[in-house]
Amino acid sequence: MNTLLEVAEMLRNASTIAITAHVRPDGDAIGASLGLSRLLRAAGKKTTIFDLSPIPDRYRFLLKAGECCEAEAFEFSTADCIVVLDSGAMDRSSPAVAQREETIPVINIDHHLSNTLFGRVNVVDTTASSAGEMVCDLARAAELSIPADAAEALWVAIVTDTGRFSYSNTTPKTMKAAAALLQTGIQTAEINHAIYNAMPLRQLRLQGRALERLETHENARVALVTLSRDDYTELGCTSADAEEIINIPRSLEGVDVALFLHELQGAPETKVGLRTSEGYDAAEFCRSLGGGGHARAAGCSVDAPLDEALKTILEHVHQKWFSV
Ligand SMILES: [Mn+2]
């Protein structure tokens, strides 16, 4: 494992830095990428964020022209290093990373318990709430001040990965990082509104559909919702509209294990999102099924249609946590 000080030194000696994050990026992946890119640009570096897509509509207000591109449009020979943010494994990010790892140093900055240390340089801090918080730590290590446009993006990263400062990953250090971002004068109420209270109708309808599907198991200690490919098609939604769906089963009284199972368009498998209470290791559970994540929040895929995947997952849940 390396340190953020070492990364700061590498970045200081670099002139062009390529940045990416995990596929189907969430608020943290997007916010951390934009935040790092902007603070490095303010320090005089050239940066490009590649393959950060698809960006869910609720985060589009953050984007500025010329920050992001497809890997095909980027001249990798100009890059001194590739920073991969918020990604637990090489295959969780753009294939362009694996294709270049021999020739360009890959810097892996992440907070997932299941991180495989796939980079040439690896900083994995499982106590950090978010990759965004780690970018704040990196800025401090590099003695770089955070400009307001970077602060806006990093705020989004921290707010979304902590569930608006409500999950157990929210620490005093998280709050201090957030306070430093506020200090730059960013309009956090407006940002929060854009993320949480400006949902397109289809997204609320999708939540309604999921709520109708709520079911409980194991004496209501397990709650889950499902969405099929047909649900997405019928409501004109994609999985990018489903980021908050897991909060539906998670919010039910007495639930220790919350699950969201859904079928992705154009893929044969079923995606599984998992949120758990203390004493139920979500990362370990998902790792045993080829996925990964954090202790309280993790995910995996099951190579089967929804009904079959649901059976498999419920059997695993029973075996692992409720069979004695
Ligand atoms: Mn994250």
C-alpha cells in the first residue's frame, strides 16, 4: 500500500493526468473525478477524465465542456499517469485502464473494503466515507487549495456516498472535509436540491413500481425490491434512474438486510445491491458471489434472469445469516 503523500509527489512531477472511475458512475465516482481534475487544473496541470459514463441526469449540472471524453478520443501517450477513483477492481473501470497498465502507471485511489490493489500505486482507505473525501485528503497532502468548482463536485461525492451524512461511514473527518468545502462559498442547498429534489417523473414512477414490489423474508429481517427489464422499458427508465431505490427496503422498520435486484438492459445478468446493519458483512457476502463493496453497502451480479437470481440470493442470505 502507498500513501497520499507519495501520490501527491507523483502528481507534482506529472504534467498530464488521465482520470477515470468505476463504470456506471455514481455521485462519488463523478464528483471525485471532477473534483480531482479541477483542483489539478487549478494547479496548472493538464487533465482529462475518460470513460465516465453514462452520467445520470441528476449530476449533469456539474459538467463543464471539455472535461470528459471517451477513451478513444484521448491520446494516452501524452499521459504521465492514470488515476482510477472509487473502483474496487481493475475490471470495474474502463477497459482502457487494463490496456495501458504496462505502459502508464495506474494510481488506484479508493475506499472499498474489497479493493484488489490493482494499481502500480495503491491508496485504499476503508475508513474514508468516499473517494471524494480521499481527494480532499490528497489536496491537503499536496498542499493544494480546493477551488470552488472542485469543491462543488467533491460535495456531491461526499453527500451522496454518505447518504446525506446519514450512514455509518460519516466520521468527524468527513464532516471536517465537508466543512472545508462549504468554506469555499459553494451553494450547497442548490446542489442538494439538484441531486435530490429535481427528479424526473419517470424516476418517481420507478420508485413507485419498486415500492409495489416490496417483499420481506426471514421474519421481516430481510426486505427487498425488484425491477425487471420490462419495468425499465415500460417507464422509460435505465438503471441510472435507480440509484436511490435501495433506500426503499432499507427504510423498513426492523430490517437488517436490504436488497435491490434488477435486470440491466442489454445484459443477461441480474444486478444485486445490498445494504446491511452492523454484524452483517455486505462486502464479504457479495465477494462470495464475485462482487464487492463496503461492510454496510455492497453489490454483485448473478448470471441469471431476475426470478432465478432472486432464489439464489435468498438461499445465500438464509445460509449465511439465518440458518441457525
Ligand atoms: Mn464511493
